[in-house]
Amino acid sequence: MSKRIVKLGLLSVIAVVFVAGWWWLSLNQYLDEPLPLEENYSYELKPGSNYIRVLNELNQAGVISDSRYLRWYGRLTGKARHIKAGEYIIPAGMTARQLVDMLISGKVRQYALTLVEGWNFRQVMEAVHSHPSLEHTLQEMNNTAIMERLGHPGEHPEGRFLPDTYHFPKGLSDVAFLKRAYDAMATVLAQEWEVRAVGLPLETSYEALILASIVEKETGLASERQAIAGVFVRRLERRMRLQTDPTVIYGMGERYKGNIRKSDLQQDTPYNTYRRAGLPPTPIAMPGRDAIHATLHPDDSKNIYFVARGDGSHHFSATLEEHNNAVIKYQLKGRKRPFSSYNPPTN
């Protein structure tokens, strides 16, 4: 009788081992088979969702064919407790094992927003407000309130955000996005200021940011950045007025309709560099790193004038006579006639 019981027990153990082995092989075969997807699938794992709920949602969506294996796999490995919320792109051809690993990795779908060199703060906020994947909390706030929310009360926002392409997950707040761009600009400006050329007529890194914004707006060709920066640096050294149209346009605000009239140049505003010497009080746009670098490493020529050729490039001159001839050639199509050229007092 005892031998029979032992034999039955042994057979039971063998049966259990066989079933367990078969189940383990089936589990691994399922885990390593491609999911039944013909194209990529976007899935949002919502905060607070548990592992079973996620599997049920994926099963109903047809992403997985059988949730039972993944339930056991998640429990046996402990991975069920570590899934992370976010939006995931599940690619066609991914296996069930890779799916679970992705859900615990936190490698969520990334969205992009590009801040363009030369944009002003109004354009920055228009781009931020209109991006559908950001959480919007700043729509009704003015510039002062926005800077307070960012932790920089009293600062003028213009030029404070680094032009770049930023990637972020869905639901990132507009505040977090702007803080990132602000910190990026602060880092770049500090780095460039630390290695600036000797003897520049700039007292602070903020003055460099102001001048860099003008260089950014005046530059049509990247190869001319240092030459344009050099012109403005030498004008500052000689206490000559900058007389640059982009500052006038910025000071006009919404009054600017595409053209600058003589009366606009005569209108005294803090940004009219035809009327006021030195730098304007704030940047007029967002300069990129290249414009900041050029401003702090200007060329060493003697040019103090430049005029647009009409093709995006400029003609640079060291004397007023040469500059006037360039104006006749490029602006007046070779026809000599009275015009107002740059010849300011050195006040």
C-alpha cells in the first residue's frame, strides 16, 4: 500500500513538473512573440492605473491577445508594481516582454517645441499657448505675472529664453517648459560671458544679451555675425549711436505695420537708438548661442557702417564716404540723390 502511494506521489510530482515546464515554455514563447499590431499604437497610461487595469485596456484595444500570461509575468518578476504613467508609442513588431519593460522604463512619448532665434517674448508665448501637449496655466497672465510664476519677479522677459528645440512628455506644464528654456539661456550666457574677449564696452552679461539680440535681428547671413557685432561694439566704444532699425521697430510695438517712417525715427522711445545713445534698456528678441558668441567675440576690423545689399548680405565700411557710396549702389540703385546717412554726433 505504501509503495503504491509513493508511486502515485512520484507521478504527481512528475506531472506537476511537466505542467510547470510546459507552462513556463508557453509563457516565454508568448512573451517573445510579436504583438498583434499592424501599425504603431499610442497608449496613455493614466496616473493611478494599476497593472491589471492596464492589461485589460491593452487587451480590449487589441494590443495584446491574452492578458493572463502577462499577469503572471508581472507578478512573478515584480514588474507589475513599477509601471509608470505617461503616453507610450507601442511599435509594431514589439514583443510582450518588451512592452512590459517599456511600461516600467518611463520612456514616454516625447513632443517637441522649437523656439526660433530672433523671436520676441510675445511670439514665444503664442507658441507655448498653442502647443496642444503642454498643460496651460499662464493664458490669462501678463508678462509680470509670468515672470513671477517662473521665480524671477521684476525681470523683463525679453531675451531670457534660449532658442532651441525642446522635447518633453505630454502634460508638461507651460511653467516647467519656460523654466527649462530660461535656465538654458542663463547657462549659455554665463558660459559665453566667462570666455568673452578682453576690453569689450559691456559691463555685464545682461548688456551682452541686449547687444546680442540686436546682432541676431540684424544678421541675415550667419557668416556676418561677428562683423555686425564688431560694428556695434566699435560704435559703443566711440559713443556713437547704434541707429539700428530693429530697436525702433521693437519700441513701436503694435504700431509697427511693416514700414518705418521718418516720423517713427524721430519718435523718442527708450528703444529708439537713432535718438538715444548706448544700448536699449532690454533685449529686443531671443538671441541664439551663435549671436551671443559673436557679440562677445566681434571681428577686429575698423568697420563702423553696414548697408544691406538686398540679398541678405551686407556691405561693410570703415568710412562715411565709402558707406555713402554703398548706399547709392545698393539702396538707390546707383542713382545719386539726397538721402540721410549715418553721421551722428559723438555725445
